[in-house]
Amino acid sequence: MTASSVRPVSEREARQVAEAAREQVWHKPSFAKELFLGRFRLDLIHPHPAPAPDDVRRGEKFLEKLREFCETRVDAARIEREAKIPDETVQGLKEIGALGMKIDPKYGGAGLTQVYYNKALALAGSVSPAIGALLSAHQSIGVPQPLKLFGTQEQKDTFLPRCARTDISAFLLTEPDVGSDPARLATTAVPDGDDYILDGVKLWTTNGVVADLLVVMARVPASEGHKGGITAFVVETASEGVTVEHRNAFMGLRGLENGVTRFHRVRVPAANRIGPEGAGLKIALTTLNTGRLSLPAMCAGAGKWCLKIAREWSAAREQWGKPIARHEAVGAKISFIAATTFALEAVIDLASQMADEDRNDIRIEAALAKLYGSEMAWRMADELVQIRGGRGFETAASLAARGERAVPAEQMLRDLRINRIFEGSTEIMHLLIAREAVDAHLSVAGDLIDPDKSLSDKGRAAAKAGGFYARWLPGLVTGPGQLPRAYAEFRPPGHRDLSPHLRYVERSARKLARSTFYAMSRWQGRMETKQGFLGRIVDIGAELFAMSAACVRAEMLRTTGDHGVEAYQLADVFCRQARIRAEELFERLWTNTDDLDRKVVSGVLAGSYSWLEDGVLDPSGDGPWIADATPGPATKDNVHRRIRPCA
């Protein structure tokens, strides 16, 4: 099957597949879900949840061990230079238990909480983002996490001890012609007795080049005794018919072991199937609910590093008689980096602690953390390059060669760029979060805008919606945000006053909900096509969530006596910056060029503006836009690299 001959799927069918994989029910409260509904439930996040003392002791002990390893046994410049993580480095990570940070001690793991797992990733990723990616892909979306959530006891006993100490794992979903649209998944797993026969090609298999175990998503055809559907399997990389055909190279994360993997008549025991047939996408999405937190954790770590370099460089570098930090144009960038780093750490620590306590449903919070973290970290790294000037554009190796400090600012910018695409691009995250944000509306009024529903169905939906909105809409008129003394505990003596920011969040949450309701009333069934509007709705929610997290973290630090005054200062500055961004987004909900943009796009696709391309040459090579993914035997050498113990 060539990439171009993948089974065509209608837009409606693609949505149905994605919708079926969603968690349909909310069993626990969600701060972010309530926020999008116009209800500012500060009680769900304040006081800030705290880890148990035993978790802290275990986590700090592991961080101490990891820090010593990273300081003495990781050569980040070598990883960048050779575009791979040396075997001895990976072996060392195995020896200190870094592969099993999230795995229960009864299986040989360290048993870290989500909070400390994220701190460990931020630490390792600050030394080498490639190492952070290796550890994250293995534990956040690789074999350990789906088995923890959905595996049988036999599967846990078989695979988790291996994952904790010796075996690297990878997650394989994407295909050459299938990205965020799994309805078109072409890899198949055909039942054959007690086994499945796996055929297909997977692209961008992070860790796949060095992995020992794979989580593979494949389509099981429906047949007698088999429900079929997209299904998850644990596959041994050493199985006959598994070939890593290519190791991909990227603009950043040069040490990333990411490749193209072909499966040709690979026999997979039915005992290696995770969950029932057809549950693969649900397993993947549920795994990502907390798995997504690893990426913003490393983004927060990147922000910390950017702040350190910005502080040290801008104090040492002088222009026009004073350090460049004292020039307002540069100082504003430093302030943005400091305030945003504080907020990112607040978001990730809050969401992670909520995940550890398991009291709240954090699917939206985790998605917002990924979206916000990846976008803001990229902006901070870009500002750092600007602060460094020509030195920011120069490589660390070149700086060192001419006698200056080897600061890899340009590498950080390149390495962070993928985070806006990894684990759901910004555009896909907008749609995913928007779907969750309007879930309450669709659950009561969805049938009203569904063209396939009968008049009687629409009548029942109208009655149901009428009751819901009669209760919900009045609550959007007034709230605590209009009371001058609301949230008074956030204005302690001797500190900045954060209560106005929380009142702003409360008022803005109601405004956001009203805007969403108005848009649904206006566009109804066409709402899903208004991706620009939905993206702005989500971005406003992200700013409000970050503001809330920053204020709650500042108060927590104040009450524990840990830099409380400074934390309040950073939270205040961040909230003021975030409010400006949020107000601009509110304005752009209704004043934008979305309709005009669609017309221009139609013209571009029709070739109406091809004359604008005159006067340049295209240096691109020959070849198809999408590689051939026809199932069959491998025709290329296997470039899989086994990590072997050092002599």
C-alpha cells in the first residue's frame, strides 16, 4: 500500500474515530474545565497541594544521584558534535536507575512521584535535551506508562523489571501519511491463532533506533471473534521482521534516536496486546494525560537556564557605559524570561502534584501545560539569542574555539523548536483542548447542531439545553471578581497585592464562557471550522490558568518562608504581562482576518498568486512529498543500535 493509496477517510469519519477515543465522562472535578465554563474554582488548587514527606526524601535522594551523574559523566558537547548519546552514557543512566524513575519499586524502579520525575527530566534535559527526550519517551509514552494503566499483571511482571533497568522503550503511532489523524492508520495486525501478524511502516519513532521494546498502534481487521479497531501491542524489537530502516536527522535534538521502523510479517503474541482490541487510541490518549507533563517540565528547565545565562551575560556585557541589563530594551526581555520561568514552574508543579494526588481530572491542565510550556519556552530561548546578539547566533564550539565561554544558546533555540510539534502540535492541542472546553455544551446541545439527528432528537436536546442554560447563564453575570475585597489572602502585608489578578481571572473566565456561548449560538454546526477562534479561546484559558498557578505558588512559597517576597514580585509581573496578552486575544476573538485568510488560502491553492514566487530558485531535492509506505520486506539495512554494556 503506497502512502497515496491509504484508505480514504472522510472528515466526519476521522472526527468519529477521535471522538470515540476520548474519555467521555468526567468522574472528578477539573479546575481548567470549570474555568472554561466561567467558574473560577480556586478551591481546587488553593492551598497549593504538597507532596508527602517520604516522596520528598525519595525524590531528593534520586535528584542528588542524577545531578552527580550529569555533572561528571555527561558530555553535552560530544552529544551535539557526534549527534548521538554515547553507549556509556546510556549505560550509566541505566545503572543509576534513570530508566525506572516512574516505575514502582516492586518492579525494580525508583517509584518517583510525577513531581520529582519532572524535576529529574528538567535537570537531565538542562544538560542535554537529547537525554531528556530519551528518558521521557521511554517512561512517559513508552512501555511503562500504558502497562501501568492498562497492562495485565503478567505483562507488568514480564516487562516492567526490564524497563526499569535494562530495556529502552518507544511509542510508535505516526506513519508517513498519518499524523494526528489516526483514522487513516495503515499498519495492520491480523489475528493468526494465538498471535497477530504485524505489517506496516512507522515514522518518527523516538527511541526507536535504540529501543528494545516498542508500543505499536496497529489496526486489527474486524472478523469472527475479533472486534477489531486500532489496538496497542508490546513488540520486541529483536523479533524477526522488525527493521529500523533509517535514523532521522533534525535541526535540533541531534542526539535523538528517532527513525523509521518497518514491520514485515512480525509475529506478536496475543499476550502482548495491551487492553482489548479497538482500545488503542483510548490507551494512547489516557497515557498522554499525564505523559504530556514531561515536555513542559523540560521547558521550565530550559527557562531556568535561559534566565541564568541572561543574568550572567547581561551583567558582564557593557554598552554605552552600563551593563546591557540596565538598558530598558534588554531589561524587558530579562523580566519576561524571569516572570515566565516562574509561571511555567508554577504550572508544571501544580499540575504534577494534582496528578500525584489523583483528586482532580487533569486532562485539560496537562494539555494546557504542554501547549503553554512549549510556546513560551521557545519565546524565552529566542529572546536569549537576541540578548546575546551575534554570540547567540554563534555555536558553542565556535565560541570556545576563539576563547569565549561555550554558551549553546543557538542550540537551545533549535532543540526547543520541536516541542511545538512533539506530542501534539500547537494547532492540534488547540483543537483538542477546545473540544474538552465545550464538552458541557455539546453534551446538552450537541444534537441540536448534528445534521444526522431527527426532529424528535433535536426537540429533546432543546429541552435539555434549555434547562442547562437557564441555570448556567445567570452565573456568568456577576461574581467575586467584581468585589474589591475578594481573595484578600493574596495581599499580605509587605508583599505585592495579587488579589486584583485573581479577580481579573474570575471576571475573564466568565467573559470567556460568554464568548464561547455566543460563538456556539452564532456558528452552531460550523463552530468546529472556526479554528482561529477556538485557538484564541484556548490561549486565553492558558493565560488564566498560568496566572492562577503563579499566584497560588507565590502564596505557597510565602507561607513556607521560601522567597515569598520575591515570588510575589514575579507573580505580579507575570500576571501583568499575561493580562496584556489575554486582552489582546479577547479583542482578536471578534476583530481578525480569519475570513480574509481563508479566501487568500483558496487563491494560493488555486495558483492565483503563483506569480509571487517568481525570481527565486528552489534548492529542494527531487522525490515525493510523502515516502512510499508499502508493506513488505525491508530493502534497507537495519540501523538499529543496541546499547551494550561497557567493558
